[in-house]
Amino acid sequence: MKRISGLLIFLALLVSCSAGSSNPPQYQERSRAALSENSEKSKSMGAAPDSAMPEKKAAYAPMLLRNAEIVLLVDQPATASDRIQQIVKGFGGYTSEVSLENGDYPSGNLTCRLPEKSLDAAIASISKVGTPRSLRITGQDVGEEFMDLSKRLENWRAEENRLLELYSRAGKIPDLLQVEHELTRVRGEIEAATGRLNYLSNRVALATLGVTLQQRVPGVSPRGWQFSTVLGQAASALLSTLLFLLTLGVWVGVFAIVWIPLFLFFRWTWRRKGKGK
């Protein structure tokens, strides 16, 4: 009995071994296919992050808003203002504002717009009109703002086209009203963006130059003591003294009808008192 049971166990083991030896090629092929499939998936998944990574922001071209301010000492602000306007016009620009003030110390202010590429040359020419006291040049880069605003404008125009398409297909009044409301909003954004872009383009193309004119005070020279300056100051003082004496003589002559009778009266009274003693 034990021999029969042992023989049965041996036969069962033999059958299982033969079955296991006949199946491995199929299992190996399936495993290889699975491995190759997994490797392809892993490659595709490994490449996905690179393609899904956000693109780097495109570099923008610098766009400078240039402004300059110059203060000049001049002999006659009005004459200097006319010369500066002619210089700016010669560089292809224009003067947008002029103000002149008269008084003890006349002065003037000009606001000029001229091509940005001519700003430096114009400043050099205007500096020769008088004596420069100060000069300040500034610049603001608006290239990034211009690029971002241009991209947004493209998106708003694309949205406008989609809304127009929806409006043409909308049949119900509530849908039409809703689309019209969105169109109004989008068109407002488009108008605002277009106006800002035009403003920036104009400011970049034309630089702004502010000129302050101050009358040169006689006797005061930024270069120090000069004989000609002192001589002119002395001559001016002498002329002022002569004018004062002449003015005084005129006043004395005009009021002679008042002070001469008074003088004669007091003189007569004084002599009479002297004779009484």
C-alpha cells in the first residue's frame, strides 16, 4: 500500500515537472512583451514632463521712455526761447508748451518733444544758447509691459471673435443679452489696451525735453571773478546813481513852488527875531 501511494506521488511530481518544462517559453515571451511595453511606457512617461514643462517667457526688446531736464542761464529768456524752439524744430521735433514770466528776474519754461535718437544732439545744441546749470536725463524701460499688453490684446480679440460667433448662433433673448454684455466688456478691454499701446509707442518714439530758462544776474558769474563783470557792475551802479540824482532834481524842481515860499518865510521870521534882540 505504501509502495502504491509513493508511486502515485512520484507520478504526480513527474507530470507537474513536465507541464512546467513545456510552459516557460510562452511565459518568457509574455514577460518579454510586458517588459518591453513597460519600458516604452516608462520612456513615454519620462519624456512627458519635458514636453509638459511650461515654456520660458520670450525675451522682450527694450523700449525706453527717455526724459531730460536742463536749466540754462541766459541774458534774455524770451530771445533764448525763440532760439531753442528753432533748434528743436531743426531736429524734427516740436514745442508743446511755452511759458515766460516777466519781473525783476525774468524766466521761462519750455516742454519739447523730439525723436529719441536726436535727444543727445539736441541737448548739445541747446546748451550753447546759455550757460548750463544742471542736466538730468532719465529712462524707463516699458518693453515688458508692451509685450504683455500685446499678448493680452491678441487674446481679447480672439475672445471677441468667439463671442461674435456665439451671438450669431444664439436664439434666445437671455442668451443674446448675456453675449452682448460680454462683448461690451471685451471691447472695452481692447480699446483700453490699444490706447495704452499707442501711448507707449508715441512716448518711445519721441523723447520729452524740459528746458528752464533763468536770467543771468549782472555781476554773478558761475566761473568766478572776472574783470569785465566787475567793470559792468561798477558802470551799472554809476548809472543807477546818476539816475537817482536826476530823479531827485526833478522832484525838487517840481516842489519848488512849495518849499521856496516856506524857506523864505522861515528865513524872514528868523531875521526879525534877530533884529528884535
